[in-house]
Amino acid sequence: MRVRAVIFDMDGVITNTMPDHFKAWHQVLAKEGIHATHHDIYSREGQRGLQSVYEIFNEYKKPYDLKKAKALLHEKEELFKKITQTRFITGSRSILRDLHKRKFKLALVTGTSRHELHRILPDSVYNYFDVSVTGSDVKKGKPHPEPYLKALKKMGLKASQAVAIENAPFGILSAKKAGLKCLALETSLPRKYLKEADAVFASIKELRKKVKFILI
């Protein structure tokens, strides 16, 4: 694959924080009588929090109130801070290190806020990235293409010059709508939920075995 840049999602691609997000969401939603499933949360990975609350409340036919939703989201984020530990997806740091050494441009596109990004991701990993776009930097989060379009603009590249690596449906849709090719990892959801990606891999190890990135 001939590209100049590789754009990474964070949760489920670089860091293994989705289980902690699920625990926090499940606990705060249970207080509202909503017993959220893994699919409810994992399928929305990358989406802005308030939009997730709105959609989940609608699906479970619960009355939605913006003030209440903001309070619930704040409670979820505070709980996540208490329980999360930075764990990395196997192979994520080595692929970043290798691509950086080979002079590829690297970008990070995540629905996580910028404040949380710097709390979760150590500088030793964050510094591999030339560009980062967080949930704090966009008006519309995934699955809207704005996050990926913003990353491309900041790098000064066309979509044809880059590829995205994602792990969830909304992230894949965001990348594809931005005109990017997208490779997906089965780190959070099984293959049947990742059909919109150009290719799906069980792990970073399999991706690296089957895809050779060539700098253009």
C-alpha cells in the first residue's frame, strides 16, 4: 500500500481502554434503568458522548433532557478517570515506532477530549504523531467525516495519500466519508460489524503481515 500517512484511531487501536469505557457507561446508565449491552457502547466508539446518550435514551425509550444528559456524561467521565489504566493494544507501539522511523506522517483521530488524550497517552507515544484531532477539536464527531478531513488538512495531504486504521463502525464510516481507505481491527467488535472497511484483520500482527506500507 503506497501512502504518505497513516491515521490511527486511539481507543481499541492504540490503547485498550474500551473495557473501561464500557464499565463506566454501564454503571451510570443502569441508574437510569438502562442495561446497556456491549454492542450499545462498542458500536459507538469514537462518537461524541452527548450524541451517544441521546441515541441510547431514544433506543431504550427513555425521556431525554440535555441538562440531565450532560450530568450523566460528566459522571461517566469522572468514573472512567477513576477506573482506567493505560493498556496498549498488542503491537500498537511497535507499528508506530516503525512507521515513524520510516518517515511516514502519522496522525491520531479520536473522539476522546484533548484533556483526556494527554492524561491517557504518555508523551513517549503521543510524540510519534505529527497531527492529532480530538473530540474537542471538531463540531461533528464520528461518523461525520470532519475529524478525518481535519487531520488531512492539518497534514496538507489528499485522502488518496493516506490510510486510516479503525476498530468500530462509526470510525470506519467517518474515514470512508472523508475519502480514505480504511483498515479495521477486530479488537472490539467481530468482523460482521466492520464490513464497511476495505479490509479487516484480527490483530495488528496480522495487519502487518498482510499489508506492506510503502512511502510515496
